[in-house]
Amino acid sequence: MKLELERWGITFQNPVLLAAGTCGFGQELADVVDLESLGGFVTKSVTVEPRHGNPAPRVAEIGPSMINSVGLANPGLEKVKAEKLPWIRAHVRRPRVFVSLAGRSAEDYFTLLEALEPEAGFVGFELNLSCPNDRGHRPFALDPDAVSQVVAGARARTRRALLVKLAPNDPDLAETARRAEAAGADGLTLVNTLPGTGFDPVTRRPVIGAGQGGLSGPPLRGAGLLAVANARRATRLPLVGVGGITHLEDALQYLVAGASLVQVGTASFAEPRTAERIVRELARWGRRQGIASVEEIVGSAVPRPEPVRAAATAATGD
Ligand code: RRO
């Protein structure tokens, strides 16, 4: 099965990427993962100023799920420009790199875009509008007007592919997806982690220093798949599926639900080579199924609605 596919004028050698926050800026994983075998990766979210992050413990395992409250720890814009992007330019050849951006105001995103747009080494941005761990700050993704404002301003500042990462706890994801599309997004990444917590019954304290965090791992998968299917019905944007992908079967579910690309996140912590393995297994599975190209399965379980224009034209007699 041919794994290569093209979106936004970018060729991906396969549809499997590493998710933001799980692979640093590539360099951190280069000794343990064959990055060159992947479709791409998304960097850790970058903020204008460096962030030290939230109090420890920042990560806890609870049964099959993980809860994190890293709190956007990252070296900040200047160090990313001076150190992280040069490493990517020198070492990454085949994987397509997206830079994840985060901020507390629309202006933060615009500052990041203006500073990074002239830089080389990456194909697009992923606007992280859905971090659940920026204390005191409601994620932009849960406010449709804020989504419109940030995405429209971002669109005006970049010619690169513009992905928008949305939240699993959005009460009207279809509307948020439509707003992002109308404001000029090129694609949607679905989904970020789900707000959650856990308690140690002996110490009677939360397992996470910040008191709560974002839940990920296999239990998030159902929410991610539903978001992908709903966004496919609501927009015509290419979709990137993420949430609970550990096995080939999980990636396949996202692809048939409508994701053109998938991202592996939490599973990489337990087994850094999970994404590489899924690439190999996907090729083998397709061969056995007699499928010529991965394109054949994208969205095959969730038909897109017919374009409304033809019906409206017929009704009005225009
Ligand atoms: O840094 C984090 O705590 C974090 C971020 Br920015 C995010 O988008 N999602 C998440 O689960 N953790």
C-alpha cells in the first residue's frame, strides 16, 4: 500500500506523526527514534517568553491513562529560533515538521508567527488553542469568537500550512471547526487532552502538583474519534487525528473516521518506537488487504455531506 500522501501542497512519506509535547523539538528523541522513518512531528508548544512550567509531579499514570500538567514548559521564542530550528534544519530530512504555538492572548500568537514565518526548517504551524494546563486561562478553543480572531490573525501572518488544535471537551465542536475553517485554517488537529485529575487515597492529595491536568492515552481515543467524525461532517478541512493511538488498529480507526494524518502521543512515552512500528504495520496491513493507497481509506467510514451550494441554487432557481 502506498503510504505517501499530499495535503496543503506538502508531501508526507506516510501519515504517522509524533504529537506536540511528546517529542520535544526532535533532538530530544533522535537517539531513540528513527525520526527519518516518520511522516513528521509537531514540536513542543512555543510561547513568546520561556516558561518553567507547573509544580511537580507533572505526570502521573492512572491505569491505562496518563494525566499531565507540564504547564507549557519550553525555552521560549528566542531560544527556539537560535537553537531548536537550526538543529531541525541540520538533522531532519524526510519528516515534515510543524511548530506548535501557544499564548495567553491573540497578540502572543501573532508575535510568534511574525518572528517564525521568515525561518526555514518547517512546513507549517499548529496553533495550540486547547492547552488545559495554563492556570487561570480558559482555552481559546472553548470560545468560538476567540477562535475566529486568533485564526484570522494567524492566517494573515503566514503562508505556511495552518493547523488549529481543538479540545475534546468542546460542547459544540462542529461550530468551532466551522469558525476555524471560515477564518482561514488549513486543517484541524483533533484532539488535545481532556481536563482530569486523580487522587492518592493514602496521602489524600491530587496525583498532579497543579491539582489537575490533561488526561490522555487509550481512554481519550473515543473522544478523539468522535471529534474527527464530527469535524468531517461539519467542514471540508483535512483533519489530523490524535488521542489514544497505541496500535495499528487505533490509527486505522482515525483514518477511516476522516483523519488524513495521525499523531502518536502518550504511547511514545512507554515505547518511543510506537510510531515507527505503526508505519511498518500500516504498510503490511494495506498490502494484505489489497489496498493500493492509504488515500482509499481516509474518511471511508464517515461520508462528507454533499456541498450545500447545489441544493440552495436548485431551491432558489438561481
Ligand atoms: O504543557 C502542557 O501542560 C500541555 C499542553 Br501545552 C497541551 O496542549 N496539552 C497538554 O496536555 N499539556
